[in-house]
Amino acid sequence: MTGMNMHMQMGETTTAVPFDASLDAAPARRRWLRPLLIVLAILVVAAAAWALFGRGKKDAPAPAAAVLPSVTVVVPGQRAVADQVTATGSIAARHDSVVGVNGEGGLVTAVLVDAGQTVKKGQLLARIDSSVQAQQVASMAAAVHSAKADAALAQSNLDRAAKLVDKGFISKADIDLKTATRDGMNAKVNVAEAQFGEMKARMARLDVRAPSAGLVLMRNVETGQIVGAGSNSLFRIAEDGILEMRALVAEQDMARLKVGQPASVRPVGSTTDYHGRIWLLDPVIDAGSRQGVARIALAYAPGLRVGAFANATIAAGAATRPVLPQSAVMVDDTGSFVYVVGADGVIVRRNVKVGDVSIDGMSINAGLTGAEKVVQSAGAFLQPGEKVRPVVSSDTGAN
């Protein structure tokens, strides 16, 4: 029994050792099995998602870089050009003579000239009725003759009396009286002649005459019209037939002008240029418009009409200016402008002032320095703010 019990204790001890080892290993397996199962589950879900959503779908290509349009530009620099000043103004007479009624006026009986005719100094322009004045002149002439006759008679009486003084027939007092009578008659002759001369002058003043030689610009009188000292001017005459353009010049350009500089004038609507020279620069600048007046003398021509609006180009020497091809300059309601490509390739509008136009191009008086990259052509297809790739034209010589 004792041996059996010992055997049973030994058996129990032998079988218990492996049972306890298995119980100790189970928790260890559970510890690493759970993370493995979680990882496997994640991989399964990812594979399923790829199978459902990613299969057959290709990767999108990377976006291509935007291609900028190429634009030909010119770098004009500066070159020597004729310095010109442009201005606008109106045609007028250099010296405008206003002819009115010189005398007391009356009924116009004849008008002898018309606008556009050339007249001489003192030439009769219009005649006013002088029938009443003619009778007055005749009366004054008769009064002069009568006064002269009385003066002659008084002189004869004085001469005869002087011969009788020595003989004692005439007293000294009678001689003094006859001398006074003779002197009075001579005075009456002078008065009558003065009145006669005055009346003739009044009569002559009824004739309307040209105060100077020149061109008749305007006729404001007709036959049968009653005119007087208060009437409006009857004629306007451009003295010596010389006209002028009164060109309005910007204040900054007045300093570049001198008397004697040649100028070309073209009336609005005309295709003819009329050549003249500056004869006067007004000394005053208008405070409101900041403009001065350059007066350009012009010989009369049928195409020049007083009061007409005209454009003038005045040669003011030589200067250095940027010169652009005509295709680079555009015009809209606000004036002339060009498109300049900035350092960042962006189109910028630049307003310019155009000077002389020749076969070489258009000189730019203001708005450019000559170092800019100016769009040579196709400006109408561009917009300010648009980005381009400038290509410098080989014609400019710029790099």
C-alpha cells in the first residue's frame, strides 16, 4: 500500500508536469496571435479595396507646363530725328481792319467790292447818297464867292480913299473905317472858305474807302441799306492780304519755338499744306489751359478761310527720339498707345505722343525712353495683363 501510494504520487507528479506546461504556453500564444490576426485583417481589407476601386484605373499623368505665346518685340532705342511741335488753332487775318461808317451815314446807293477781292488803299468800297450834302457844298461855294467879292470891293474902296487922303478929301478916320471894312470882308472870306471845306469833307466822308491795301474778308452791307455811325462794320479787310494761324501750343513746347521757324499748316478737311513762318510768339500763357499762342504768317490762298480750324507742324530743330514702326502704334478714343512687355513678361499699355511720321517710322515725343520692349505688331490681339514670351526682332539690333 505504501508502495502503491508512492507510485500514485509519482504518477500524479509525472502527468502534472506536462499539463502545467501547456497551460503556461497558451497565454503566450494568445499574446502574439491577436496582433497577427489584426494585421491580416487590415491586409485583407486593403486588398479588397484595391480590387474594387483601384483595379483598371491608371495613374493620371502630371499636368504639363502652360505654353506662353511668343510675341515679337522691338527695342527702339533713340535716334536723331527732326524735332517738330504739333499744334491746333484757327486761321485769322494777321491785321484785321474793320471798315465802318466814317461820317453821318445815310442811304447806301452802291457797293463796289465783294468778299475775296483785293483792294488798294483809299479805294472806294461803297457809296452813300450825298444829294443833300452836294447842295450844301454848292451853297457854301457860292458863299465863298460872295465873301470874296465883298472883300474885293472893300479893298477897292480902301485903295481909292487912300489916294484922296493927300488931297484932303478923305479924313484919316474914313481911311481907318474902310480898312476895318476890308479886313472884316477878308475874315468873312476865310469863314466861308472854312465852312466850304468842312462841307466838302463831310461829303467825302460819306464814301466808304479802304483804309489800307489788302483782301476783303467780309461784306456786311447791301445797296438800299441805311447806315450810320452806330452801324456794325460794313467790311473787314486783311491788311496786305496776309493771314495767320493762331496755333495753340502746350506750355512746355513754347520754349522750343522761335520767331522765324518754318511751319506747315493744313486746314481741317483739306489735303493741301500751306507753308509759313512764325512771326510772333504771344508773351502770355493762359492760366486755365496752360497754352500759349504761336502766330504763323501765311500768304493768302483760296484754300485758307478765316475762322477755319487747322493743324500746324512747326520745325523746331533736331532731337533724339524713339522711332517705332507704324504697326506698333495703335489709336483709340483716348489717343495713341503701344503695348510694352515688362520684365515679368506681362503686357502693359503705355500712352504715347506721336511726333513726325516718315518712311523710317513714327517718332515718339513722349511716353517712351527707348529701352522698353514694345510689341511690334498684332497688338490688337493682346490685352493688358496677358503674359507672353517676348522675342526681340532682329531689325532692332537689340539682344
